[in-house]
Amino acid sequence: MISTIFKRGAGAALALAVLAGAASAMDISGAGATFPYPIYAKWAEAYKKETGNGLNYQSIGSGGGIKQIKARTVTFGATDQPLKADDLQSAGLIQWPQVIGGIVPVVNLDGVTGGELTLNGETIAKIFLGEITKWDDAAIKKLNPKVKLSSAPIVVVHRSDGSGTTFNFTNYLSKVSPDWKSKVGENTSVEWPVGIGAKGNEGVANNVANTKGAIGYVEYAYAKQNKLTYTKMINKDSKVVAPSMDSFQAAAAGADWAHAEGFYEILTNEPGAKAWPITAATFILLPKEPKDEAAAGEALKFFGWAFVHGGKMAEELDYIPMPKAVVELIKKTWANVKGTDGKPLSSL
């Protein structure tokens, strides 16, 4: 089901509307990050079967999700770039992390299988800056002395939309490459020096899958479901690591959610021998005073249900469920979402 959805590209934005079935008063609408789309789709299907209530989630990118929730055109927004406390306050929103995953470089190279190629941050930065243009460049060969590399040109694929995945990817490159930081920097949208733009994790995955010599970056579930060739990476501790639940968890282990104002926390380039260097949380944005109280209340029930019942489903797609202690902190903030009577909409 999920892999089929991915291959539809732009159609993925509407896929959850199909899962939700006919609209009802208790259906929830959301929009934003493509990073968590695979797990939100899986949760939505299970929640629909259990409760009869549906989720219409538009997988349009974090930038679009932030804009839509600020305009109050959806019940909730989703973003992989957390908003800072001042922005949350001015927009009248609360924010919490829903799940953690990893962003992985993916390539399309004849004769190279998943995990066979190793890259470091500096080399990736030079590739995306257009300074390394061939696969048999000395910098890549030095990292992969046993891999047979051709002189094929490198085709860079990047996001064309406002993207939290791009924010985390460029945040990481800015931490490991002074050149990248000064020339491009970090944001949901940047001025890419080279490459082909594609919309969503779905678009990047499809472009890499169909373009020989391509390299892109996607959330790990997209790499797995589309059978893309992912690379290993060298992390902050100079260790070679593969993307996995264990390496994402190792990166997230140092997060201090209890002292993160508005749950603002970035998990890239974290220390630890087993830590995956481009790990990220994905966040939900909800108005403190929602226009549709019933839908907002149902959204809180859905995400509360996901915390309780969705962990195994998340792990099957190599996402990391939020720790129980963090979930308790999150549920306390839900008391800030109130109806016109001034009472909290959540009883969790």
C-alpha cells in the first residue's frame, strides 16, 4: 500500500483523503511535511478502522504546512523545521515532536548496492556545491577504496518546495562545511548551486530512482519502500554508520526535550559512536484557540492514540517513537488548546 502511494509522486498529497473515505464532522485535516507521510498514512488507516474517523493529510512540504496552519485552513500543520518560541507565540500555536526519523543520501549507480558506498559531510557538501562532478572523484574514491566507481557525471537532485527535510539536510551541511555555510546556508528553501528540483520526498525518490548517476536525500522510509540505494555516512565521532533505528536512536539520545522551549530541538551532527548524522524529529502544530473545536479535539485524540498504539507501526518503517517521558510532557502542553468556554479540548 505505502510503496504504491509513494510511486504516484504528486498524487501522494491526496492519498490520505482516499484512506479517510467520505468526509464527516469528525474527520481531521492536516498539511505539511513529507518526511512523516509514510507513518501518518499507516496510522490513519489503522485509526480509521478502529474509530471510523478519517485523516485527510496533504503531503506538501513543511513550508506549506506552516503557511496553512497559520492561515487556519487545516486542523493541524506538520513540519520538520520546528518553530521557535517567539514564532509559536505570535501565531497562537503549540508544537510538539510526534516521531523521529533519519534523512539519508540515496544514489543510483550501476553495480553499487545499498550501504556499499560511504560518504562524509564534507564530500556531500562539495557534491551539492557542484565542486565534485564525477563519481570517480578522488575524494569519493578515498572514502571507498574497494568500490568500483565509474567516471559517470553526478546528477544532484534536491527539493524544489519549502521543506523541513531540506532544513535538516542543509543544517547538517552548514555544521560540517564552512563553505556550505557561507555560500548556501540552512533553510527550508535555499539557492541550490546545482541540480534538479523535485517536489517532496516522493519527488526526490522518484527522480533518483529514474536517473542514472543521481544523488539525493530522503527520509529513510522512502529509501526502503522504493528500494533505493542508500549510503553509509561518517559521523561526528569519525565512525562509519548505516541508517537504522539504532543509529537514529543513538543520535536522539542526547535530546533534552524537558528544557527545550516549545520543544525546539535539532538532532543533526550529534555526538556518539553509533549516531546517524542527519537525524530529525517531525513536529505537529496546532492552534491554541482552534476554529473547529471538534476537529482539533479529534486531532489530539488521533495523536494521543498514535503515541499509545502506533509505536510498533513506526518501528516497522524505521521511525523512532517518542519516549514515554517525553509523551507525558507533550500531553501536558495539550491543556493549552482550549475551546471558547476556556476549557482544554484534551482529556488525555
